Amino acid sequence: MSFLVFLRPARAEMPFEPTEEESRVVEEHYDYLTALGDAGKLLVAGPSLVPGDTIGIGILDIDDMEEAESIVAADPAVVSGVMTAEIRPMRIAVRPSTRLPLEVFIVVRRGDEFLVVHRVPSGGGYWHGISGAVERGETFAEAAARELREETGFSGDVVPLDSPFVYLDVTVHTFLVDVPSGWEPDLNEEHDDYRWCTQDEAVELLYWPEPKAVHRSL
């Protein structure tokens, strides 16, 4: 989930006839938005160009309403009262490709069993582990925790493994997470089946050689 933010000037004339103080606040506002963009939290932002109804529009690319509210509340334009804000949850259906050549692979272990998931036909139709791309502004660990949550519903600490690998031009960092006895994954739309396997069974079932090697190393 993402969030659409509308910022409206408290004084209608402000965008065209700002006071000295309002100009100062707007400069701080733009610096704040730039920092959010650099952190990977803000996708895009800017004013509409409708005379007499100028509003600022931004898209926060985060998945937590409390964080969105906190970010907006800390905006200098909102803090000063120069602008008021409205936040609406949204789903980004189409986004430009900004994929980095960085990925994560997460081994999910339950006691002496290992989770192997089956990708849907449109995703290749093969057996794999939990994995995904690192997004801009994320660390490898943050990406691993997010992918784990998105693909299985589990939130927990991921432990780095000393077994990164490279395929084509993509660097993959690997992680391990231990889940409690009895836990079962809540698969997202990327997968249509899963199995709990012994180490040898997981190595046999996994499609790609690099994930096989990661499991052998445990």
C-alpha cells in the first residue's frame, strides 16, 4: 500500500503572492521532500497547475499509515500552518521500472524443516525460496524483512548468512529466519503452493543452483 498526500495552502494567495515567511517555509518544505525522495519514501511530488486551486500532490511509497501520518505531520509547511494536509491510502497499479541489480534470498527454517515455495506459472512455475529485489533506499536486511512479510505474512528478525551470490549482473545477499513450530505461511499472489522439506529434500526440489548451494551450506 502507498499513500496519496494532498497539501493545500492555508491562504489561497500564498502560491502566487507568498509573504517572506511563507517563502522561507516553502524552501524548507522542498528540502524536506527532497530528503524523503533520497530515502526512497517519496515517489513524486509537485503542485497542480490549476489557477485558483493550486494544491501540492505527493505519493509516499510506504505501507504503514502511522508512518505516513508522522511524515506528513513533520513537514515544515504543515508544522507552520502554511499548508494543510490530507492523506489517502492508494495502491500503485503501474510504476516505472527502477529495479536495482540487488536482491535478497531468505531461507525459512522451522526446526529441522525448510520452506520451499512454488512460483505461479506467470512467474516461471518453479520451486524457489523467499526472494525479491532491493528497493531504492532499503538495506539488504530491510528488503529481506519486507519480502518475508509480503510473501509469507511473517514478521521477524532475519539473520545474514555469509553466502552471497551473483547471477547475471545481480548481487544477492542471503538471510535466515527461524519460525515457530506450527507456523504456516500465508502466500501472496506470487506463489501457488509450498512444502516443508528436509535439507536434502529442499536441495533436490529447488530449481536454481545458487539457492541449492545456500541450503547445502547450512
